[in-house]
Amino acid sequence: MLAWLRHGGTRLSEVPRDVDVATIGEDVPLLEAIRTARAIRRLRPDPVPRALIRKVCEAGTFAPSGGNRQPWTFIAVTQAERRAFVAERYRRAFTAYIAPALEAAKDPAFPAAKRRNMNAALHLAEHLHEVPVHLFVAGWQRRGDPQVQALFPAVQNILLACRAVGLGASLTTVHRAFGAEIDAWLGLPADRPTCALLPIGWPIGRYGRPPRRSVDECLFWERYEAR
């Protein structure tokens, strides 16, 4: 099983049934994972072992944080009725968010790559209630401000760990439109808000290198120079 994880991820018919949590993903090279960990928004409803979610969250705990404060809290929502609660609010917020793009996409000249990304995001919004794990990342505040500088490295670690073990995942903050309500529903105190939602499941499709402009277009030496 690890061979197909190394070479592109899960096909529709290849949801693993018996997962060796201790070893899965351990042989995926770091730079390969970084280069191929694209957002996966089309996910199967098949359940994900709790031990595997624990493993990717453990990767999150190795993120850096100022003073090693480790302000993160992870809440995995897996019960169907609770996922439906999140999905209903997510869809409402997403409908408003995506409306300008849908209007722009009526133009035949709308870029194909943007259209594909938009369709994947629409798919996630329409099927979020079916995604087996809604992983919320929250963190306590410092001097009244969320410590996103610590939380987002933890999020990235989790996304990379999902790539390593063959899970599909993506980062979204759309739920923040209902942030206070959802945070309270999750049982979080007011000073520990969520910063991100990671829908996680077995992927439909494959991991692969996303299109990126050359690093030479954004790397400068000593000082920025307009090009």
C-alpha cells in the first residue's frame, strides 16, 4: 500500500481497509510531500480511523510556536448530525463568498484553471456533510489577539501529514462567517477561537504537483527589485 501512497495517492477503488497507523506515511520523503500536497476537496464518505486522525494531529503539535507555548487545540467532528450542522452554515457562507466568481465564470474567457478550482470548491461545499472528518484548529489568544502565527504552521504540518498517510485534506476559513456560533457549539471559550477548518477523508483522485510559478520570480537577494 505504501507504494501507491508514494506515487500519487488514492484512486476511487483504493480506499485502504486495514491501515497500519504506526508505519503508514513514515517513508514519504519530506520534500516530495511538500511539492505534491495539493488541496484535495473531493473526498469519499468512507470513515477514517481515529488513530490516523490522531497521528496527523500529532504532526501538528511539532509546529513551532513563540516561547514553545503550543497554543493549539484540535477538535475532530465525525458524527453525522454534527457534520450536518457545520455543513449547513458553511454552505450559506460559501454561497455568498463564491457568488462573484460564479458571475465571472459566465465569461467564456474565464481561465480553465480557475474554473477547475472553483468547481472543486463548489463540490466541497455541496458535499461537506458527507466528509467523514471536520477538523477544527483553534488556539488561545495572547494579549487579546489570536496566535495565528503559531496555528497556521500547525495546520501546514497536518496537511503534510495527511499527504504522507494518503488522506485528502484542504484548508478553509469560510466557517468563520459563523465563527462565534460554531466556536460556542464546539464548546470553545471566547478566548480560544477557531482559525481553520480542515475537511479530511480518503481522496477522490490523486495527489500531484500543483501549478506554481518559478521561485526565481519571487526570490530576491538582498533587496526587492521591481521586475
